Amino acid sequence: MELNYNELNIEKRAFIDGEYVSGIKRETMSRRNSYDGYDLSGITACGHEDVEIAVRAARKSYETGVWKDMPLKKKKEVMLNLADLIEENRKELAMLDTLETCRAFQNYYEDSLPKAIETIRYSAECIDKYYDAAIPPQKGAYATINRIPLGVIAIITPWNDPMVVDAWKYVPALLMGNSVILKPAEQSSLSLIKLADLTLKAGIPKGVFNVLPGYGEIVGKALGMHNDINGIFFTGSSEVGKMIIQYSGMSNMKKVGLECGGKSPFIVSRNCHDLKRAAKILAKNIFYNQGQICSAPSRVIVERVIVEEFVSYLKEECEEYVPGNPFEHRNKVGCIVSKEQYQKVKGYIELAEFEGGVVYQAKNKKEKVEGACCIQPTIITGLSNNARSSQEEIFGPVVSVIEAENLKEAISIGNDSRYGLAGAIFTDDLNEAYYGANHIEAGLVHINSWGEDENNTPFGGIKESGIGKDRSIYAFDEYSQLKTVWMTFQGI
Ligand code: NAD
């Protein structure tokens, strides 16, 4: 496939009320990418004034009912158009995300974009099949329990998989009839700016979908604190997630949804007989995208009697995920998103060594430019679950191997974390699998698998990994509220 990045026609402005605008103050962000230093300067940095204008436009579009009151059949058709338009622009959208985040083009093109398209199609197909409720009939009275939109909602998202993570939010939000203001991460605005134009072409009326690129502390905070926004839905770190709750409390108590960080445990029992398969699945899920995935299994807890054998397989498997040039279509792993994130991950690896851990890194090397922010797949052994590298979210290609005496201890180590996003148990013993499913504290537990969950199941954490769920029909509940309509009848 021919990938000519110089031929991309890149739109860098905000999208408000159906038009691209440079922002009242015409300020921009400056940044270079983390692979070859490509200059990404000039993306609009919105300010408070732009937030005001966008909220007014979104409110107006909501109040006129131009989208909210559109018949379900028509809304579904519009969203299916959007899926088709994304498919038509798949290559360009994947290139934009690669240019900014330096994740491998192959990942975006072959995995993320198809997933985003599928999310839209799945949700659009659900919208006229997901019924509201009513009480059982009784003499003289009847009640319906209706899901109604929230109104104007804000969505704030991270950089690690813009097309997918954002679709999980804006798709159910729009389908429930809300008007949306989306603030992408500073490191991944371009594909979402492009998406805005596609929403208009698909038939989403102006003002209903707005994109405000800019800094979190300015645009994100202004959205969180705004009194005319009815809901704020955030994906990102737990630290910022906690701020979002505060913004809501300090303003109008807007509804909050949070998808935050993780330190997910991958538990391997002595009764797992195919340890090589388990190691293969672990390597794929922690080293893919250089470990920059919220639900990546970054802690593997293994029964002591099998740890040596398991780690030897993991060392073999990690060679598959050596990073290289993200713009080269054949490469399945690109770089860390930024210099700052690269330094942070390296810092954790050094810290693990300082804390007494043994650090192993993949041996293969791929061709890449000097100074590229790539980190070799890294396995840390010899540390307990109390080490900082075992407790804190590194968000890099680093897995900590922690030993346990038996399976019960492994699960209790797995649960000893502030996070609760995902978890897994690998075993051939049905009783152990059942025990694991019931005792692992996570929003999503995998048995003998990882990451194969689909659109028809909810995704989201417990504990400090978040509040609420993305994906599946349950996501519609997040972007709506219940209204009871009680009717009394005299009889005839
Ligand atoms: P981040 O929390 O730094 O930023 C996320 C978003 O919040 C960005 O758009 C940023 O601009 C904005 N933001 C930053 N400061 C803000 C503030 N003070 N007020 C309002 N908004 C603010 O996270 P990140 O570094 O972009 O992404 C990595 C994190 O995201 C990791 O912790 C990862 O686990 C998490 N994540 C979670 C999921 C999930 O579904 N649970 C998915 C992807 C990423």
C-alpha cells in the first residue's frame, strides 16, 4: 500500500456549529511526533471563549430538536452513513493517527478503524430494538419508564486509540439524542477533526457534533465546570478522572462517566497445561501498541512451581513485538506516543532495577531512525506486588512477573491494586476458573483468553478504573436518564 504522508491535506482547526474555525484567540499547539520529529504545529488550541460558543451551538441544536427528535429510523440511517464514510476514509484516518501518535499504521488500519466502524454499525442497529420499560398493567393506573437524553454532553478522551475509544462514547451519546462536544487529547486531534466533517456529510445536523482541540487544563476543565453541560464522559488517567468528579461537584452536578487506568492481573495456575499459549496471549496483549492500552495485562501472577517455564516462553514470545518504524506497513509495533511518556516508561524500568528487580528485554532489533521513542518489550522478575513498578500504571511495554505460592494467593495478589479494569485466569481446572471469575475484582474477567471481547459486551472498570460502561446496549444507559410517566385512569 502506497502511504504518502506529504500528500495528506490536514485540517487542524476546531469544528463548531458545523464549521471549521481557528478559535477566537487563534492560538495553536506546537508539537513534534515521537518517531521522526514530524512537525505537528498549528493545531488549534481552543480557549474559554470557544467553549462558550460551542456550548451555545450545541444547546441550540438540542433545543430545536433537529437531531434529538429525528425519527429513530432516520438517526440509524445517518449513523450507518457515517460508518460508510469512515470506511471510505479509512486509510487517511489511519495515516493521521499514525502521524500524531506513532502507533503502527498497520494497527490503525487493520484493527482500530474496522473496530470503530463495527461499533457504529452495531450501535446503530441496536437503537430501534432496545425498548424502554413499563410497569405491569393494573386497574386505574399505568406507568412507563422512559430513557431520555441528558442534553448537551462533553466527551474528553486520551491519545492511545482515538477512533475506537471515542466511538465508544460519541456513538451511543448521539444515538440517545444528545448534542456532543468532543475534546480530543493534545497528542491525537487530527483524525477526530477530520471525523467532524464526516459527521456533517453523513447527515448529523450542525451544532450536534463539535470538536474542540486544546489543552486539558483549559478546554477540559472549562467543559467540566460548565453549568450548561449536562454530562461529562471521560477516558484517561485516574488522576484526571478524579478531577472530573470534582468539576461536576463544583458546578452543576452534571452526570459523570469515567473510563480510567488499569494494572490488570493475568493469573496463571499450575493447572494451565498449555503455558506456551498463555505466554503468547500475554505477549500479544501487553506488548501490542508498546503497552499503551488501558486494559493491558501488565502484572502476571504465576504459581511458583511453573514460573520458570512460563517466563522462558514469554521471553520467546516478546520477540514478536519489537518496535520499529510505525509508517512502514509491515511493522505491527510502532513507538511510544511522546518523549515525555518515553522518559516516564524508561524511568519505571530503571526504578524496577533499583528496587532489586531483574530486567529482561527482547533481543531482536528493528530498523528505525535515530532518536525514535521506541522501547523494547520488557519483562521484570524478582519483585513483589508492593514494588512501585508492580502497583503503578506504566503504560508501556513492561510486564511485571510476580510469584505466588498457590492460586488463592495469586488472586489475592491480583486484587491488591487500586485498579479494577480487567483480569484473567488461565487454568484447565473448571473449579479454579469459576473461582477466578467470581473473585477477580475487575469489570471484565477473561478465562483462558484476553481481549477477544466484542461490541455486545460492556467494557469498563471498577475501583479506581472508573464509573460506568462503554460498549454494548448498556452504554445507551450512560448517555440517558430515566423519567417515569405515571398515568391514572378513571375507567369508563
Ligand atoms: P490523561 O488523563 O492525561 O488525558 C486524558 C484527557 O484528559 C486528554 O484529552 C487531556 O487533555 C485531558 N485532561 C488532562 N488534564 C485535564 C484536566 N485538568 N481537566 C480536564 N481534562 C484534562 O490521559 P492520557 O495520558 O491521554 O491517556 C492515558 C491514560 O488513559 C491511561 O491512564 C489509560 O489507562 C487511560 N485509558 C483508559 C481507557 C479505558 O477505557 N479505561 C482507555 C484508554 C486510555
